[in-house]
Amino acid sequence: MSDEKNHDYHLVDPSPWPILTAWSTFILASGFIFFMHQDSFDGVVLLGSGLLPLLGLALVCIMAFFWWRDIVNEAENEGHHTPVVQIHMRYGMFMFILSELMFFVAWFWAYFDAALFADEAIQVARLEYTSGVWPPLSVLTFDAWDLPFINTLVLLLSGFAVTWAHHALIHDDRKTVIMGLAGAVVLGVLFTVLQAIEYGHAAFAFDSGLYASTFYMATGFHGFHVILGTITLFVMLIRAIKGHFTPDHHFGFEAAAWYWHFVDVVWIFLFIFVYVLGAGDPATMPQPVH
């Protein structure tokens, strides 16, 4: 039987990275669970400390590096990413972003359920906490037009930088591609730093009640996606510097750009509904203690 390829599809060679990544992710998830219940594992160094999640995170990063290396090699050196393969990869990326969208729908659902039905009598604990109003009168919310608004501008500007780089790539202007991607990475890091500062000045902790938990789950997971998107854009920057991508063959760049624009859109919804519309009446909010 001839091994000559007579089709446009890519039959992936056996790879150890999927199963190793699965186990690494399992270690990471288990480590976080043990860490959040560390009092139950007091004295067990690996389980009762942050060592296990750090080990899992390190393993996931290592697996991602080697897996991405193989995919880049398939695209750049082996020529496996034919136009037909790229179409299917676009389908895959679309389905991935759709799954991410449903992930955020869950957190928005939780927030809107509490915000729109704060006075639902059947929810006894909720009614006791909110006193029938949202946000609860006891919660000092953020000023939407302070750091949250600055972060909105930062993220929108980063989306513009990615689009600028994509436009330059289509016109084979590699210098501008590198400039645009570098700007997007810097702005992504700046967004994360500003959100960390915002969290540091929050008047409520994660365990401060229903408002705090819904707020941190929605904005925190978005922040986590910003970090992942920034790392992905950084990888695209390195690839652009190394001479990868052509005007008609740059799916990796497109996938990173789609993901980043998705992160932008989610933040706009968070800013409008959580920070602006969910801020409450300033006249009824508790005042900060100086």
C-alpha cells in the first residue's frame, strides 16, 4: 500500500500531548480543589498547600508549549494545513468560542437571576441578604466611570490593535503586524494589572455574599480569559517576529484575533450590566470608611 497522500485532509500522527494534557489538567483542577479545602488536609504538604495547583499549572504550560510547537511545525514546515484543513479549523474555533459563550451565559444567568428577582419571596436566604433590592444596600459597589471605564478603553484599544495588525498582515506589512500585536499584548497586560488594582480596592470579599460571588465569578473568569488571550497574542507576536504567517495562510493569527474580540464583547456586557446598570443608587449606598 502506498503512503503517498492523495487528499487535502490532515490525518494527525499519534501524539502524546492530548492524554498528557488531560492528566495535567486533572492535577491542576484537583490541586485547586484541595487548596480550597486545605484545612481538611492540614499536615499533608502536597495537598494542604499551593504546591499541587502550581505543579498542575506548570505541567499544563509545558504540555501547551510542546503541543503548540507540533501544530506550528505542521503548518509552517510540513504543509499539512491545506485550505480544506483550515476551513475545518475555523469550524472548530467557532465551536470553541460558542462553548465559551455558553460558559459566560451561566455566570450572567446567575447574576441576572439575583438582580432581577432580588425580592423573590421563595428565595428566603436571598431576600434576607438583598432586602428586596439590587445591589444590596449593604454593598459598596465600584464606580463604573473610574477604573472599570479605563479598563474598557484599554480593552477596546487592544482590540483595535489586533484588527490593525490583521489588516497589515493581509497587506503583507510585517513591521506593522509586529507593532500591532506588541501593542495588544501590552494593553492586555495593562488590563490585568488594572483589574488586580481594582480587586485590591474592593469593599467586599469573594465570600461576602451573593453580590460578591456573582461579581467575582463573572469578572474573575473574564480576567482569566484575558490572561489566556494575552498569552496567545504573545505567541502570535513571537511567530510574527520569526517570519510566520502569510497574507493567505495565517489561521493561528485569525483564531487568536477571534478569541480576543470575543473577550472584548464579553467585557462590554459586563461593563454595561454589572458595573453601570448594576451600580445602584449612590445616595443609598454605604459610604467608604476613611
